[in-house]
Amino acid sequence: MCKWLLGAAVVALALSAPATARAQVVVVANGLPITEYDIQQRTKLEFSSTHKTPDRQQIIQDLIDDRLKISRAKAYGFEITDAEVDNAFEGMATRQHITPAQFGQVLERAGISPNTVKARIRAEVTWQQLIRGKYSSSLQIGDSDIASALKERNEGEASASAVGYVYTLYPVVIVVARGTSEATISAKRTEAENLRSRFVSCNEGLAMARGLRDVAVRDPITRNSSDLSPQLRDVLGNIQVGRLTAPETTAQGLQMFAVCGKKESTTESPLKREVREKLFVKRFESESKKYLEEIRKSAMIEYKNNT
């Protein structure tokens, strides 16, 4: 969905029409209507992403596909709730570091109703559930598939990245109250760096940290390097076992991680995770395309007006 959101604040196309014209049904796909308003809204959504006027016929075809996806998924019992759609909408807002209400305002300033985005979410998520359910066996990526894909990679790259690590981390937080002055925060950061310099082993370091004022040691967590961002993988890769990472500002205060365990793992390395995801996307897109072409052939599509 990201491509429909990029540039959403850009002023959209100046499409205006009387309410009666906007409500006109242009196409009916498997009993589900597509109105002139739907076409205008999807056009604005596309324009906000590409800054180019999209082809009207392509917009209509995209809307038809959405209706066919929902219709076929419903026949198989795949339907998502309004709450699931709202959660996905909230997730989009969160990734842009704004609230859902603010995201809705951004869309509306571009002439796009939030319901237009939610309708798009409903079609795509419903379709994903259907494809995953219908083709679950063929979408499975086995170790042999990954091994074959890795053979096609550069040997140096594969050998350097095929090994992953499982980390045992203890979050260590120097608590900083909200509204604390910059001078106090600076002093707390100095305390954090002092603790880092004295922290040379987990057994002694964690006990020392627990004895300090305004320092909290959380329960340990386990993370596979394949689940981490490249930046965090680099950070942990350069930290010796028994030492603390650099402090980062969080809502609770200055957080560091004590690296108390690092075990080599060949079952799921960052490279294998990347290959697995690419293979899955390729298979998913292939099955999706074939199945959509299949349901188009048997679809009941009626054009009501001059499109």
C-alpha cells in the first residue's frame, strides 16, 4: 500500500462533478457497483503517488479487480472485519509517525476520503488471505529452495552472510522522568557512558547496574539476527559479549542492551531470510496473477455508462 501513500499531501487532481454524476454507477462487477465517485477517488489516490494523471480505463480495471477479489474471497469465507481494516490504517499512520486522525486529515487535504484508502486495504488484505489459504502448500519455501537460490549468488557474499546469530540481551534503562531539564538529561547520559565503561561482564555488570539508583534491568530477550534491522545487526555485531550498547533515548529514559549471549546459527541467517522473503513474494505474485486472470474470465461485468 505504500505507493498509494507517498506524496499523499500533494494537492490532488481538481476533479469535480455534481453529486448526481458522482453517484452514477459506471460498472457493476459481480453485483458490486463502481461509481463515478469511486473512479475520481482512486484517480486522486494514484495521482498523489505518481504526480501523473492516471489512465481512466486502468483505474476502472483496478477497481473491477478489487471488486472481483472481494467477491471471490467472500465465496470462500475470507472476509476481514472493520476493526482489522482500521488497524491496518492505523499501522500506515504509525509508519509515517502520525496518528490515524492526522493521517485522515492529510488525505482529506489531498481530496481523498480515508474510506477510499480503507476500501483499498480491504481488497488487498482480503485477497492476500485468500491466496495464502488457497495456495498455502505451493507458497511454502523449503531449505532446498533457499539452497538453490544461494548457489546462484556470489560465493563470497553467500559465505560471508549465510551465518546468523542468536543474541541474549538484557535491556538496561537509566530512568529519566518526563519534563526533565536538558542539563539533567546530559548528566544522565554521562552516567550511562560511565556505566558502559565499567560494564565488562554480564555476571558482575548486571549486579552492579541493579544496585544503582534510577537504573532498571529488564528481563532478558532473545533475538535472531535475521529479525533485526541491518543497522542493529551492525551495532550488535561490533559489541563484545559482556558489554553494553550505546544509550538510546526512549520514553522511559536512556536504554542500553547488555549483550550476554551470542550463538552462531545457520538455520536462519539474514541472507537466508532475505532469500526466503524474495522467493515467497515471487511465488505469491505468480499465483495471484494467474488466479485473478482465472476469475476475470468467469466474472459478470456490466458497463452502465460511457467509460
